[in-house]
Amino acid sequence: MEGDAFSAFAITALRLAGHLTAAGDQLAKPAGQTSARWQVLAAARRSDMSVAQIARALGVARQGVQRLADVLESEGLIAYADNPQHQRAKLVLLTAEGAARLGVIEIAQAGWADGLGAAFTPAELDAARAVMARVMDRLGGGEVPGD
């Protein structure tokens, strides 16, 4: 019974992720970006993360983030800097042009989020977020199919 409910939750979460990615791509498109590139730009704003740290924070493969970061660097949207904590793992920094593009996206995203968020109460969204965070914590704890 719980497994069926969780399976339905997981399918809905995956479908939601697809819809959010598509919406993110539309929000990022006027700035010449995609959802994935937007996420790396936003992480670069922190100025204290390496590619590997960004990948861990996003829950994606380091190689994918490295490919995106290299493209963003070639376009002048991010820059690599020496990392005092690790000689080989450069820090990813947002350039002025990257910040400008990120700003365009974030202005569009804020209006989109306000409009969509108005359909729900803060308590509903907080409860949904809390359940999702608990699921991610369980999955991050090494729980895999077959365990």
C-alpha cells in the first residue's frame, strides 16, 4: 500500500521535474540560456564553488557540469579562478556579462513564480517541499532499489 502511494508520488515528481525544466528553458531562452546553464550561472554567483561542488549541489554528474561550465566560460559568462583549497579544482566565477544574463532570467522567473505560487497557500507549498526534502534525504542516505 505505501509502495503504491510512493510510486504514484515519484511518478508525479518526475513529471513535475519535466514541466519545471521546460518552464525553466522558456524563462531562460530570452537570455540565450537553458535551465541547465541557468543553474550553473546561479551557482557561479557564489564564487566559492568548484565544478565538482556545483555538481554535488545540483545532484548531477560532474562531467555534465564541466561541459556546461566550459561552454559558459568560452562565451564569457563565467571565469575560472585559482582555488586556495584545491590546486586542480578551479573555482567557477560569474562574469559581469553572466550576471547580466542571470538577472534577465531571474526577473522573468520571479514574475512566473509569483503568478503560479498564487494558486497555492504558503502552508501547502511548505508541506510539499518538506515531503520532497525528506524523500531526498532518504535517497541521499544510500537507499537504492533492492536494498
